[in-house]
Amino acid sequence: MKIHLPAAAVGLLIGMGVAGVLAQPRQSAADDEQEIRRLIASHAAASQRGDVGALVAVYHADADVRYSDGTVLRGREQIEKSYRDALSTEPSGLAHSHPPETIHIRFLRPDVAFVDVESVSVGAGQAGTAKSPSRTPLFVVFTKEQGKWAVAIQRSGARLK
């Protein structure tokens, strides 16, 4: 048995479906910005603790990183190995911060954000003396996949003076 609906009824059903989709709660740009800032802060906090798992948790599985020395890391496994190697040779060299005032976020699309942020490192020098802080600009692309923000691409600039 076929059901024939008048065109007006079909239009009404389609309109109700669209209205239902539009009525679903969506995360605002402010919420997305807050989430990205939270991820940046959690990454820095993990570096202070030497927590490799939490350091790499901010990256997508297929993320890639390029450092200013030309080193390229492809995928979370290589990124994690790099952090583990750094911890084994110079644990204090991994600790860094991302001062909130250096974080600049620009949404290119609702699911893509470009972040310009500084990484500030202070490690120990010879015989445990404190080194001067080094500041490195980072250029990071965050993407939102399946409702979750993470780093897709990260590039390091030349150290700042």
C-alpha cells in the first residue's frame, strides 16, 4: 500500500526535520576557544610533570610536527617517542609553559582553528645553574573530529630573543 502525502505535508515534515537539527545544542565558538585553551594549558602542565601520555594526548593520531631544526614527526607514535627520548636525556628540557597572553586563536571554520602561541622553556644549565628562558613561537592547527579538538599540525618558528 502506497501512502500519498500532499506536497504541503511533505514540506511540513521536512521543515520539522530541519528545525529539529537546528534546535540541537551546538557548542559555541567561545566554548571551542575555551576548550583549545584548556588543551594548551594541560599540555604545558604535563610537560612540567614529565607526563608523556598527557603530553601526546593533545595530538590527533595522524598529527605531524616540524621543529625549527628540520625534524619532522609523523603520527602520535613518533611524537611520543620524541618526548620519551627528550625525557631520558634532559628531563628539565621538556618542561615549558604557554603564557596565556601569547595565545591567539583564529577559527578558519567551525571545526578548524589556527593557533599562534609561544612555548617558553626554562631548563637547568651546567652544574644545575638556571638557564635563561627560551621563547619559541608555535603555529598550530587544531581540528575538531567527532566532537573533540586536538592538534593536527604543529610548526615551530625560530627562537625569539
